[in-house]
Amino acid sequence: MPPTTSQARRDRIVHLATTTGLASVEELSQLFDVTPSTIRRDLARLTTEGRLARTYGGAMALSAHPEASLRQRTGEAYEEKRAIAQWAARQVEPGETLLLDAGTTVGALAHELRGAKELTIATTGLTALHALADAEGVNVECLGGTLRPLSQGFVGPLTEAALEHMSFDRVFLGADGVTVDRGICEADLRQTRLKELMARRADRVYVLAHGAKLGRAPFHAWAKLREDWTLVTDASAPDAQIRAFEASGVRVEIAPPGGRDGTGGLTLTAAFTLSAPSATSVRDPRIHPSPGPEPGRGSAVSLAAPGPHERRARTMGSHGSVAPGASDIHHSVRVPATPQHRPSAASATRRVSPGRAPLCRRPRPCAAAPPRLRGGRCRSARTAA
């Protein structure tokens, strides 16, 4: 909804000019549903107040976004960049020739490709060069040129001349911002010119940008891409932006959270189940869980008793399934077979599922039982058949 007062409209104009660079008379008049003359008066007043600087056909923010250095951007949206890099690395096939841009997200992709085999990778970024310098299965091509200290990337005529003699299966580009209608936003015209050339030299074009960069235009240099390119972002990307890109013909890929397999981990319990020749159930607080959504509950462990003095433990999932990575792992623990721990014949064939309170069937209190089971059957437990 357009602002209802002139002051609110002017405040909104300053905000748009600072965050997206949108400050042309024509666009602002359409956005606020007012005449171009009204917008010109607003811009003139904002210029007088020192909040904007007039340009031909509009205005720009006085304190435009300063370009952050590579070091400053390294820690921003770390998990999102890692997830995007992992998705991109899975698209690469052995024997391909890749072109990597400068930047932190593409640098994260270079790190993911360190273990790849039979790849040729050309790059304009020092981050990718450092990550791949000692990768045994990767042939690295450095595209020289003029080094930009802030982005730690090469630009200029030497870089462009090198690209003219090469072609690539895939190119992965970074961005300070990306919009549906304008393409990739960067701080330097040399960067945008280079990105357009990089896109033309590759069969498949990927733009790696986490959700906060979609629709963002902090600078005034743009790289317009061809229609058949892929935007790789993360789950934080706004739905409206995703729909806008898809409506324009751009393929959008949402990278799953980094380091996860989509299961979200396991919810584990802290119960022992003893099996043949005899079985009983106790809850042992000494068992510590694997990392999961409910830390502190412990892992459900099945103890088989092959003999009177040895029981073998196998890590199980919360519903009796074997937890990932534990299907072939057995831990042997020695437990003295004292009369207190020897279960009765009546309970030898009974099994209590993890998560359900076990039953104590001793006729009188047992010092070996957990405190909540002393004194007979646990009242909170369901009577076994």
C-alpha cells in the first residue's frame, strides 16, 4: 500500500534508494501512484535536506552501500553459502571443465571440489585458487589480470583476453545482488562486464546467491544474463522472489540445509533391551546420545546376552531401527551376573519397546532396580499381557 502522507513517501524513497538503488522518477511515480511532478518535488526536497543526491532522471543515496571486503563477507550467511556450495558440487561430473567466479560462495564451492577427480577448473578468484592449490585430482587454470583487493578477484582486459580462448561445461557466478529484470548487481563495471563474458563462454550458467541477495540492488553496475540460466539459492529465499524468477523463465534451485540428509536427525531414547537367553529393561542415564533434536535423552541400545558374563550392545534408533553408521558396530561390555541382575524366568521372554516405561515384576523392592521402579510395578506403566 502506498504511504498515506508526503513525509512517509519521502522516507520510503530514501529507504528504496539506499537498499535497492530504486530512485528514478518514472519508477517511483508508478510505485507510489502519484504524478512525476510530485516525485520531482520530493526528490528536490530530499536533496535540499541532504538525504539524497540528484541524478539525471532521479536521485541516488548519499551513503550508498559500501562494498564489503572479502574478509568481512566470509562469515555472513555461512550455513546458507555452504548449503549452496554443496548442492552445486553435486552437479559436477568427472572430466568436466569448470569456470569459477570470485567471491565467498563460489570459494565455498571450490572447497567442496577439493576431493574431485579429473576436473579442470579455471578461476578469477584468489579464494578458489587457495582452496584448490593442493587438490591432487584438479587441474587449476589461473586467469590473470588486475586484482581487485576488496573482492580478491581478477578483472580487466587481460582476464577477458584469456577467456576468449577457452570454453567451459559450467560456470558458477557470485553476486552482490540479483534481480529478475536487471540480472547480477556488482560494485564495479569491470566485474559485470567480466561476468557477462564468463556466462557466454559456458554451456550451463549458475548464479549462486543466498536468499538475502534476491531482489537486492546495492550498486549501479549490472550484468544481464541470457535466459537459460539457473539461480541456486537457499531455503531463506522469499517465496515472492522465487515465483518472480520462475515466471521470467529462470530455473530456481533451493539447496537443502548444509550437512543434512533431509531426515533432520534422529530422536533417540535412553533404554536398554535385553534379549535371549533372558531379557529385562532398565533406563540407564549413563548412556549419552548422538547429536539429535532432543539432547540428553540417550541412545536406545539393545543388549544381547550370549553368556552369563558378557552382553553385546548395538545402537538402535528410537523405534527399534538401527541408527545410521551403527549397523555394523557392536560394543562389548562386561557385566557381572549377580543374582540381583539375573531376571526371572517369567520376564525372560518379555520385551519393552523404547520409550515405554518398563515393568518391575519383583515381589518386593529391589535395590538394583531404578529408584522409580522400587517397591513393585511402576504405576505409570501399562500392564503387559
